Amino acid sequence: MAGRFPPQVLLRAQGAGLGVRAALFDVDGVLTDGTLFYGESGEQLKAFSVLDGHGLKLLREGGIEPVVISGRDSAALRRRIGELGVVHAHYGVGDKLAVAEALRAAQGWAWDELAAIGDDWPDLPLLQRAAFAAAPPQAHPEVLARVHHVTTARGGHGAAREFCDLLLTASGRYAALLAAQCGAVEHAVDGAAPPGARQGPVR
């Protein structure tokens, strides 16, 4: 997996000190493709990638806390983020930096221990302060010019998973998580679940 990302990108994604401890995610344009579906009563539907969802779960298992800070709010969004077990989620945020600063202070995180991914101007204050910043390829040009990594996958179609894989690879935790999953699969093929195996995870 290390060969998938340039060495200088992996080095930057390691963060400082104890490494990256949390990752900040925008929603529209990152966890979705940015399309908004409206019905008569307002925003109704959003489409999410299961690859991205599992990436957020793996990130947390690897010791990096996923944080969602969205400028929008909807029942569909809250339901999906809740399914993924994201503890730190903020919706309808007008000032993302203020929310991030308050959370950072409460959790004892330094900016050089944070990574962030976003696609538009409201995300810039976070992207410019984080130790590692990424954006999907369809992000605004001003964002693309200021991040350390532009994902190959587009928002809503694997960009967040690529970001998660990169952070886990840089932290040295990717291989262990993959080995644990492969072990679970091998036990399942043998007809026995490994100790502590979870059944039917939400992705």
C-alpha cells in the first residue's frame, strides 16, 4: 500500500509528535459528490459511498478519530453519520474554524496532530492549519492550490476512503488492520469466527 502514495505525501501525513490523532471531514463534495436532492419539504436525500463509510470506521479502529464538520444539516446526513459511529459530528456549521478550535481545545489536540479534507472555501481555514490537508479532484481551484494531496477518487466516490487509507498507511497501522480483516475472512471460510469478531458491520 505504501507504493500507492508518494513518499513525501506519506511523510507529511504522519503529522508531528505522536502523529495524526484526528481527521476533519467536510460532507458535501467529500463524503458526497456535492449534489443536493430537494423535495417539497426541503433537502431529502444524500448518496454516500460504502467504501468511504468503512474508511471512517477503520480510521477510528486505527486510533485516528474521525470528525465531521458540515455546513449543512439533514436527517439523512445525521442518520448516516450516526450509523458509522462518529462521535464528533457538527451540523449546520457557519464558522467551521470556531467549531474546530473549540473541539481541538476540549480534546487536547494540536493543529499539527490534525488532518483535514475539504472541497470549498469554508474548509480553507481548517485545511491551512492542519498538519495534512487533502481535497478531492473536483474541489474549487483555490482549495486545490493549498492542499498537500489531491485524491484520485472524486468526492462521494472513494475520496474519503483514499484519505483514510493514506492516513492509516502513514501511521503504520494499515497493514495490521488489513491482516486482522484477512484473518477474520480466513476464519469464516474455515467455519469458525475468530475471537472477538464482529458480525455484520455497518459500512
